[in-house]
Amino acid sequence: MSGVVEVAGSESSFAYAARRAGVVWAGLFALGIGFGVLVISKGLPWWLAPLISGTLFAGSVEFLFIGLLAAGAPLASIALVTFLVNARHLFYGLSYPLDLVKGRWAKAYAIFALCDEAFALVGSAPRGGLTTARILWIHAGLHVSWALGGLTGGLVGGALLSNVRGLDFILTALFVVLTMDAWRESRDPVTLGLAVVAGVGAQVVAPGSMLLVAMSAFTAALVGRHLLGRRALREEDGRA
Amino acid sequence: MPEASWFVALGVAVAITVTLRAVPFALRARMRDSELLADVGRWMPLGALAILAVYCLATIDVSAPDRGVPQLVGVAVTVGLHLWRHNAVLSLVGGTLACVILSTWILP
């Protein structure tokens, strides 16, 4: 009867994942439809949506990737934008509980599918409640919802929504919403101010490569801020 | 017509993304000690998202025939819904619907 026990075990892991992550799964499915429709609206074939969503699995970069692909941007630009936009992933590994994921392939999949939402959901879950199966279900649910959304949007978008305009606005809405959420998390006016100045400045100075210029200037400003903060700390130590 | 360049571009993007996700686990101990990386990691999410938002907002074309009104209304609806309900899906769907309805049927 070991088969029955296994099924029951995987069901409860799935139920746990669905309870913790179900709403986000649904959200990614809806957003994935938007991505699929965007792919169609750029004149690209429907199957690119599930293909990109299944392999790249990095929401914001995928929207930018499609725009760059449709515009015929050079490979170097695509690589640089992917690097700069996804560079934030470098910091996820510092606190993600990979030690709770047992097994070589399970670890490999968890890293492959470590999108923003997976990091947020798994990283914020109580450690005691997490098992390999539960973590993988959270990741897989996000992954499958996102890819299925892309497939649905790509197919339905081609059939029904070819005359609809303005759907690519979902990308603008996505970043406005994510920025508002990040602001609620940190309430850091210096960071927001530096980023907005970098963004607007880059748009004025170099509209063709705005993202590259803005992200580079912003990163340089953060390094400067870090160094200034350390100097201020040392001066305080000196006075004390 | 599928183009080979799409697959090359996708392969490069996937390789970069997976590498960025994997590298910190390989360097975990060393990176944990870096105060610079800790600071940048703390500040980067809000800043990167704000720059992406500026990037998208800058594409709104106020010299277009519709004066960019659908997009501007979409931003207002998105922000308003998000301040009101704090529900990302609702804000995205509401703002995008407002933009789609205006640009498809009302101000085509």
C-alpha cells in the first residue's frame, strides 16, 4: 500500500502549497494571459508565449524581452537588459532556504524556478512547515500557472482579441503596482528619489538605451550611498 | 515564420537568468559578509521597479491622436485601485481594462 501513502503525502503537500500560494497562482495565470496576448499583439506566433514562460520564467524580463524581440533589438541589448533587470536575483539566494530542499534535482529545479513570487512565498513561510515537496509544489504551481496563462493568452488572444488595443498597458500597470508594493515594504525616499532621477534623467539623455543608462547610474549611486554611509559611521565612531 | 535569432536570444536570456539565480548559492558564504552587497540588495528592489515604472510611463505618447489619455486614465485607475484595495490582480486588471476600453472603443 506504499503507493496509497505516497499519493496521500503528495496531496497534502499540494494542499499546503495551494493554501499558501493559490491566490498568487491565480494571479500569475491572469498575468500570463496578458503576456500571451502581448506576444500576439506584437505580431509574434502564439507558441512563443508558453515557450518563453516555461523556460525563462521571469515575469518582468519576459515582457521586456518580447518588446525587444519584436523591435529586432541586438542580442547584446537583450543580454544586458536581462542581466540588469534580473540582477536582483543575486540577492535572493542569500536568504532562500535551499537547505530545506533535499536532493540534487529538487535543488536544481528550485533554483531554476526561483522567480520573485517563489522567493517571496517560500522565504516568508515558517521554516518548520516547509518540506521539499511543499516547496517544489509552490514553485511548480507558479511555473505551470504562468506558462498555462501564456498558452491561453496566446491562443485566445489570436482568436478573439486581435482588434483590441491597449493590452500592453498591463506591463505599465504591473511595474506601477510592484513599485507601490515595494514602497510599502521599505518606505525609503532616498532610494525612490535616486531611482526616479536616474530613470527620468536617462530618458532625457539616452531615450534609446534608457534602461541600461538608468540602471547603471542608479547602481553607481547606491555604491556611493553605501560609501558615504560608511564614512558617516566612521566619523560618528571618531567623535564618540 | 520562426526566426533562429529568437531561439538564440531566448537561450541567452535563460542562461543569464539561471546563472543569476544560481550564483549566490555558490558564493553564499562570501556574499553574506559583503556590506556593500547587503546594502545594494536592500535598496535594489524598490529602485529597479521604480526605474521600470518610469521606463513604461515614458512610453505614454501625449502627442498621439488620443493624447495618451487611455494610458493616463489607466495609470490613475491602477494607482487608485491599489491604494484602495491593495490587491495586485484587481489593480492590474482594472487599470488595463480602463486603458483597453478607452483605446479600443472610445478614443480609437
